[in-house]
Amino acid sequence: MDIDLTLEWRKNRLIALVEKFGGRAELGRAGGFRDGAYIRQMIDGERPITEKTVGKFEQLKGCSGWFAKNAAGEVAPTPIVQSSMPMSEALDTLIYACSGLGIEKRRNLAQMIGALVLNPGPVIKDDILEIIGTAAAPNDTPLARKKA
């Protein structure tokens, strides 16, 4: 996966979205920001264009899938997973969460994780989180702290 390619793709799609909305301030306000300063910072590379931000913009009217394809129909590079949680901590959380699941849910989860690895995206991720969210996790795990 080429991180620079993904970042450039998102930047170009954000610039096109600014044009669609008629300016940075207009897009910023539509996206729930006070003005266009945050948009400018993302375009200038001062702030990342995260999955959360992409999701927020793609929920705007007429913007579904905006970052997935461009006007020429070209498909976006694989999205970058941005997380402040170290991988080992994320895996510990997953292990604890799985220990509280029944065998059928673990099988479903295994299939979904396999699908997520082959085709990264927010839809499968949301399904996985729904299953894991039902698991009992110890209070000292990141999952438990997030729920609190």
C-alpha cells in the first residue's frame, strides 16, 4: 500500500468537494465546522484527512462514496488505517472481546475479519464492532475503557 498515493488521492477528492460546495467555508460549515480553516489545514497537509473525516463528508447530501471514486470513475487506493492504539493493544482488546463470545459469534467474527483483511472498509468494520461490542471485556482493556 502506498501511503503517499492514498494521501494525495484524499487531498484531490477534498479539493474537488470544496469546488462542489463552492468554497472551503461552505464545505466546512456543511461538515459541522465553524468555517473553512480546518478544510484548508487538511488540504495544506497540516491535519490528516482521517477515515472519520471521510465518513463525515460522505454523509453529506450527494457525497456518498465521494472518496471512493473520482469523476473519471477511478477507484481510490486502499484506505489508510489511522489509529492511536498500538497494534499489540488492539489485538489484546480483540482477544479479550472474543473470549466473551459464543462459538457461533466467533465463527462469524472470523469470517468478517477475513473479509476485512481482503477488502478493507468501514462497512465490515462496523459489523465487527457490533459483534465485539456485545462481548464482556475486562475493565482494564481499551474496549472496556471506550465503553465507559
